Amino acid sequence: MAVTDVTGRGEAGPATIVELPEGVAVTKLDELVSWCRKNSLWPMPFATACCGIELMATGASRHDLARFGAEVFRFSPRQCDLMIVAGRVVMKMLPVLQRIWQQMPEPKWCISMGACASTGGVFDTYSVVQGIDRFLPVDVYTPGCPPRPEQLIQSIIDLQEKIQREGTLFCREFDAPSRQQPPMALRERGRGIRD
Amino acid sequence: MSHPGGLAHDEPWPYLWTMNFGPQHPATHTTLRLVLKLDGERVVDAMPDIGFLHSGFEKLGEHLDYNQYVTVTDRMNYVSPMANNVAWHLAVEKLLGIETPPRCQSIRVIVAELARISDHLLCLGAMGLDTGAFTHFIYAFNPREQISDIFEALCGARFTNSYTRVGGLMYDASPNAIEMIRDFLKQLPKTLSDMERLMNRNRIFVDRMKGVGVLSKAEAINRGCSGPIARASGVTRDLRKNEPYLNYRDFDFNVCCAEGGDCYARYLVRLAEIRESLKIIHQAVENLPAGPVNVVGTGPFFGEKTFFANQSRSENTDLSPSASRVILPDKKAVFSTIEGLISHFELVMANRGFRTPCEEIYCATEAPNGELGFYIVGDGGPRAYRARCRPPSFVHFALFPHLIRGHTIGDVVAVLGSLNIIAAELDR
Amino acid sequence: MMDSRVIQQLQTAFPNLTASEFRGQTRVVAPVESIHEVLETLKEKFAFDLLVDITCVDYLYYPDAEDRFGLVYLLANAETGRRITVRCFVNDTDPTVPSVVGLWKGANWLEREVWDMFGVRFDGHPDLRRILLPEEFTAHPLRKDYPLQGRGERHNFPVITRAEG
Ligand code: SF4
């Protein structure tokens, strides 16, 4: 163990540099945890419509989501930490979606895949929910109708970055006030009744 | 052995289990919900609950014009969007009385058959997946990707194509795309025989499929079945033969039927249909007629009494429009000539567009899943007054309780897989 | 020519039947009182054994329309593919037509859908519930006086935030 002057001011400060044995790295616990989390996302494919087929294509042979550590599709919400909402969500389906979201253990993230899940897409009709973010927290929006598999993979990579950047061991990042509120449009209009 | 509760063996069970299946379940593919009444493992009754994807397609059809609505039909049977595009515009053209040129018809046949192949591949793959054969699914997905590539070469979108237009197509098929189709025709048979060898005599698969979900011929007709499901029960009806649309008349192909009416028969019929589709595509590609893909000149539509969209009914006297009144002009013409631009706007602006007869028409095609028809009511304007879609999945899912009664709960996924229910088409 | 014979025979049996043709499709309009009989005759006597579709059109804003709802029955023969369209008209305040589930079991869901979307009641239907929309929905959305974007039903849900997750 060697003690050096790291302040550069000629004072023998308390700071020490510890020479680590080979194969040992030092990091913050938060970062280590985030690193683990981001590389083992277990998606819950909430595939309702056409986007679901592209989601299947993403998991199937050519695009192979396994390369990015997120291939373990689990159909039980209890085992998942990433919900991919692929396709339009309609009146009858929304309570189901919310229930499934609530059944997933923390920490959990949500990708809204495709125009319909994010905004209602081409279906500005009486029964289609105009964007699931009105009723659920969403982390990443994937544009496209349907998004290409590459795009979905990109949004998973983005989510991984996000997890690495702000993740903490006890998920304090989810407590931020900005994340507690529904999107702006809803806050201004009460329940989000647009028309 | 006596039952718990001190019942003797032959006494009836005092209660039945009720089990909820779906709407979020991997084997329901998308969003079907079943409430099963179980006696032990035996399904006594099943009550399908649908509408979890009802997004108002038909209402939307009353608010979009005949060319716009094709984008929505893409999303109807999203496993084979091309087949829907073709069906929709065939119906519109029938309403208008337009006959498309031979090249357009051949290309439409090619894309419709490619769509059939990709639909059947997904269905077969998913049947394998549901019964525990993941490899089968992966095998089936690879050619599907190839088909997506072909579609991308044809129209720029791999999935939601919107390839057809009233009286024609968005683009002509490029030589490159034709080459890709030829390649695909060479490669698919190998994959198919791989899939066949994997499953056709696989004990587990056959045991789970044979004798399960039997549908008799009489029931199939009484319940309005069509497509592979009816043909697996011995109904020989195939709209491509019975009432040939496009130029199916010119191709040599067989209608694939089976007698069994069970899940295995449906599996075999779908598999055989892929090979027939390959035959059709092969003939169509090799004999692709030259010439324009869009309607030119005049057809019967132009001589008939039809109405301007923005005129009252009494003014329908002067009617000698040219074909440009129906066909969206070439994009190049739109961007580089004033005439093209004007005729483009004449067609796409609100309150413009072409005129339709005040009439009603039903036009059906043989979609991968069965008879896909559109019932269109024209009111003279550029939008359909009513755009009803006759969805095969809707009719077929109604069969489900009939097919599953008496089988075990493990057969639920086998029967569902063999019916190939597409939720968006089911609920619209 | 086959069809004209069918029409003739039908018209002798049911005198107030009107027939027309458009682009090769034969269509008959029957009064609502005899619609069930007409369909039954077509099925039993003329071998239109396949019920392809039942649907409805709301003619509220249709130019020159006299009746509000037009029911459409599409029939076909499973062997030959011959088709016929049968129609009948009903009007407001509880439009009702007899159910054909007794003739074709496949009619069950199709009639439920028409009820759900248009509010046309089918007399004698075994289980006339909503099929596509939730049970608590009050309107019939394919009626022409219902707006495309609905009346706010699609937004009527609780919001889940991160904290409640
Ligand atoms: S975004 Fe497009 S592809 Fe995805 S579900 Fe909606 S309509 Fe389908």
C-alpha cells in the first residue's frame, strides 16, 4: 500500500490511492446495480395489434433481440421488468393493461411501441385510447407504424442507457416529482378529456 | 377411489371450475379472452369474450376516402396486409365498374399470394410454438422476413404496405423486386420441407392435433366457414376457383381440401396451400404482362350515370371525364407538371375526389383466412357511406366453443392456433 | 338466367318482393314481416346454404333514403358460389327484425354485432348482448349520429402514476 500526496500542495492529506489486485474494479453500488439491471431486461410483450408482429420479428431469427440482453420474453407480469406495449389499446383493454402494469414488480419500465400506443395513431376513433401515457407512466416512445425491428432494438438500447445514467439501488429516481405526475396535457385538463 | 367431499364415483360433480383465459396470454396471440368452464381438465363450455381490440375500423371507413382507407385495411389482418389491400380496392373498383390492366392484375395476384404464404407461415409457426416447438416458429419466420423484404422493394414498407390504389398500384414492380421474388420461390420449398420433416410425423405434435376440434362439413357450412378451415372439413369452396377475380382464371393450381376437419387437417391444408401459392406466383412472375399498371382510357364506369361529389343529384348531366378522374397521377407528374399537380389536388382535396354511383356492392376475395369481403355503400361522394368488412376471423372464432367442448384444457391452444384468429380482423 | 328463375319463383311466393341487379349481383328487398320466410325459402328451396354475412346500413344522411336502417343478408351456395343479397328496412324507435339463428348458427355473432353497432334488435336471438364494446357502453357507434371521436368514453379511466405502480 502506497501513500502519495494527491492534493499536489505538499500536504500529506488523508487521501490514499489503493492499488488494487488484478481483476478487481471499484465502482459505485448504484452503477453496478444499474449495469446488472440494464443488461438483463425481461420484457413483458403486451402485444395487442400489428406492432406485436414486429415485436415477434424482433425476437425471431433475423433480428434476434438476444444480442442486447433482452430476449427472455415472459408472459407473466410477475417475472418481468420491462413492459413493451405494442399496438393500440382500446377502452376494453386499458383496465387490463393497467392491472398488468401494477402486477409487475419494481423497478419496472415501459416502452410504448408504435404510433398507436403513443398517440392513438391513425385510429382517432371512439374506442381507441389516445396514447397510453395518459393513464400509465411511459419511459421510451418508439415512433413508427409499425416501428421496424431495428427501431425497437434502438429504443431498448436507449432505455438501457437511461437506466445506467439515472438508476439507483433503491430506485430513488422514480420518486422525482416530475415522474409522479401524468403528462402535461392531462394535468392542465383535469382528466384528460380532450374533446 | 372416491372424490373429496365423500361423493361416490359416478355422482355428478357438484361444481365446475371457471377459468379465465386471456386477454393477455401468449397463446391467444393477441387479445382474445375466453372464459372456460372446466370439469377437472375437461372443458365443458367456453365463452369467448371479444372486443379487446375494437378500434372502429368501419366508422373510420366512413370518414376516409377510397384511397386513404387502404392504410386502415393494412391494419385489419396485420399478418397479411397485402391481401386486404387487394380486397378493398377490388371492391371499390367493382363499385366504380373499373377493370384494371392485366399487369396490375398479375402483380396483385403475386402480392396476394405472397401475403397468403406469409400468413400461413405465421399460422403454422405459431401452431408449432403453441404446442411446444419453438424451432418450427423460427423456421417459419425466416421466409416471412424475406417476404417483408420483397414488399419493401415493391412499395417501401415492409409491413403496412398500402400498395394498391383505386384502379392500379402505388408503384410498378421493379425488375429488382421480381428478381427477389424468383429467389424466394427457389428457397422456400427447402424451408417448407424442413418444416414438414420437423412436424408432420412428430409424435407429440400429431397427437395433440389429430382428432382435436373436429368440425363436420355440415357444421362448417351452417356456421358460415370459409377458407382453409372450411376446406379442411371437406368444403371445396375457394373463391379463386368458384368466382375468379383478378386473373386467377389464367393460372393452374389446385384447391387443397381435407376430410378430417380436425386441427391436423387444418395444418395440412395450410401447408399444402403454400405450395399451391408458390405455383401461382411462379406462373404469374414468368408470364408477367407488359404495359401500364394503372387504368388508362375509359371503362364502363365513365358512361354510367354517376354523380359529382360536390353537386346535387339533379345536375348529373355532363359526364365525360377521363381516367385521370379516378387514378392518382404519377408522383413524378405531380412534382414536375402543373397538370399533374392539379389533377392530384382534384382527387385528394376535401369535397373533391371522384364520383361513385349511389349503389351498394359486395365483393369478396379469398384471403388467407377465408372469405374477406367488403360491402361498400357509395353515396356519390368520395368517401364510402358504409364500409363493411366481412371478416373471416370473426366468423371462425364463433366456432370455438363448438370445437373445444369435451376436450382438455391443453387443447385450447391447439384449436386456437389452428383457427388462426387475428384479433384486429376479429374486432375491427 | 338461373337467378331470374329464382327471382320469379320467389316473387310468386312473396308478391311484395322487389328485385334489382347491379354489376351482376342479384338483390331482393323483402318487407320485414316476411324476411324470415324469404330467407328460409332461399335456404331450403334454392340451396343458398351459406350465410356469408349479416350487416346493416344506417341511411340517416343518405340522399333520398326513406327508411333508417337497412339490414343486409348475404347468402351463397357453398358448391356453386351463386350469391344473392337479401335486404329489408326497419325504422327508428326500437327497430326489430326476426333472428335467423335458427336457420344458420353462424348468424349468432353477426346479429350480436349488428345489435352492438346499430341497436337493431333481433327477435328470438338466444343471447343478444353487446359483443365488441364493453357492456356499460350506452351508444351504438355505427349509427350516423354518433361522432367518430365518440363522446369522451375513451378517456374515462383512472390515471396510474409511478407512485401507485
Ligand atoms: S402503430 Fe401502426 S402498426 Fe402499430 S399497432 Fe398502430 S396501426 Fe398497427
